[in-house]
Amino acid sequence: MVRRPSAPPPPAGRAGAAVTLRDVALAARTTPMTVSNVINGRKGQVGAEMIARVLAACERLGYRPHASARQLRTQRRMTVGVIIVDPSAHYLSDPFTAAMLAGLNDVLQVAGYSIMLQGASPADLATLPLLRRIESDGICLLTSGAPAQRLAMIQQVAALGQPLVLIQDELPDSISDACALLQDDQGGGAEIARHLFGQACRQAVMLLPAVPWAAMERREAGVRAVLATMPKPPAFHVVHCGDEGFDDTQAAFAQHVARHGLPDVVIGGNDRMAIAAMKYLQAQGCAVPADVRVTGFNGFDFWRYASPELTTVFSPAFQLGEESARALLRRLESGSFPARRRVLPVVFAPTVSSQATARAAPAAGPGGSKRHRNAASARHLTKE
């Protein structure tokens, strides 16, 4: 007796013919609609076992969806443009940008969308292909530059008429088909200030990059808001540290110390600048936190490699990317964004580098303790 096969064999007799969605459905023992749901990222409507069967059939048959045909059916390009305005050619090495892009891609990829990533300096924004021809269904934008410059960029991108998700900046009222996704940088800055200024402090320094970023402005605003409530606030200096790299940060901080002496507190606009300042202090013989307390911001993995372990604020950068993607997909599916503005919380994590410790009393005699000799020497060397 000849047994009937339990599943149809792969399509045959069509040499050279492209595998179709119907062929995959036949091989997976399901309907073309189910196959379409799986390959277009609508997996929430399909069980895990069926998803595995469809994907296995696609792999076995060598099926690849035809992007042009899908675009004709859906009137979509299935592409999201991502514009990063950063004067640095190495913008993808920035931990915040990398984490945000990873979250964005994770959600868009599942939904069947590709990312078209383009980076530019503020002066070169107009030359980007995304601004010269429509190649995407919507745009996510992360800007840098002075406030007026950022506003002009936002208006320039919004003029394309595509749905816009603005990441880490505020939307102008004049732009309607858009939403803003931010993290609570101002709240994080205020948490740091309350933590540091709750103890004796005569002079505080905040390290910021030379290029303005909306997030850094909010962090500074959070610190200044706390200072404004203090009856006798410490002297507060903002030091701009070039490209915020290790060498630029140390050079700018050293110059400040030479003019004003050692501060009691150093607030890094991000963890990299904080660690660069910490290493400079330690090279001068200063103890952290006994002589100078130091904090950072963003909480990406390298904070724990600092010695002592760095006090920081943990950024939801990956989640910010995820939520930006979800907001844009909601707009493309329903015609409206779920909210015009959303702020994600940050988490303040005080640890060793900012602990207020009692300074050891100098040892008897003119030399004093080794720590105090080193600290005094550093103060002497760095004063005018």
C-alpha cells in the first residue's frame, strides 16, 4: 500500500520560477495570510509553532519577499530614516547613540522595517539624501547644536511632511505630525546636585562637551535648580571639554584647576568625562572621594571599571529607542502618535566616588599625612 505523504513536497516542475507566498503556505501547511503575517512582522497574530514552520519553509524554499511588490500593495517603503546630527565622525561610538539605535532597530526589525541611518554635522544636514528625496515612511531625529540651530534643523526635517519622532529634544508647537521622546535628564541632574550639595561644598565644577546637546542643557538646568534653592550655594563653574574625549576633558579640567584650584565636587556631564577627571585627580595625588567627590551620567557598562566605582545616573537609552520605534509604528498604523511628548525616568545610583568621607586629620609634625601632603601639593601646583 502506498502511503500518502503527511506534508506536500516542495513545489516542483517550475524550474527557474520564483518561489511565491502560496508555495511557502503549501509547504508550511497554512494559509498565505498566515505566511504574510509572519514575514511582515505581525507575529502577535500567529502561534510560536506556526511561526517556526513558516520560517523553516521560507528557508527551505529560499523564499525572499519582493520589497517592491510589497511597497505597491501597502503604499509604504518599509524603511525608517534615522538622522543623527553630531559633528563627530565617530558618532556611532557614543554609548548613548549606540544603545538607542539598538533599541530602535530591535522593534522596527520585528515589524518588518529597515533603518536608513545617516549622520551629519549641523552644517551638512541639508546635503543628506533623506532630505533631498523621500526614501522612508517616517524619520527619527537626534540633534546637536545651539538651541536656535537645533530648532532650525527640526523645522527643516519636519518640512519633509513625514511623521517625525524627535529624540532627546523638545518639539516646537508649530510642528503637528510629530512626537518627542526624552529621558529625565533634568531630574537626574537635580538628584546629583541634592546628593552632592547636601554635604559641605565650597566649589563645584560641571564638565560638559563644547558642542551643545539638549540633554546636557537639561542636566545643567537640574543642577542649577537645586543651587537656586540653597541659602549659601557653592561657587559653580561649567567647563567645556572639547569633543568630550579623554584628552580634551583632562586638558580643559587641568586648565580650570590651574586657575581656580581644586574643587570639592566634579559633576561629569557623562561617565566618560567624569572618569577622565577622576584619573587626572588621582594622577595629581588627590584621593577620590576623600579630597574631591565625582559623579557621572548615563550608567553604561564602563562606569563600574572606574576605581573607585563611579556614582552615576542610569539612562534608559535602549528603552528610549524601543519606545521611539513603537510610537512611530503606532502613527503609521493608526494615523496618530500615542502622545505628543513622553519622558522616561532615569535611576540615580550613588556609590563610592561621591561618598562624603571625613578627611583624615594631618599627622603631627610639619609633613602631615601622605594623603594630605599629596593633596596640598596638588593644590599648590595648580594655583596661579
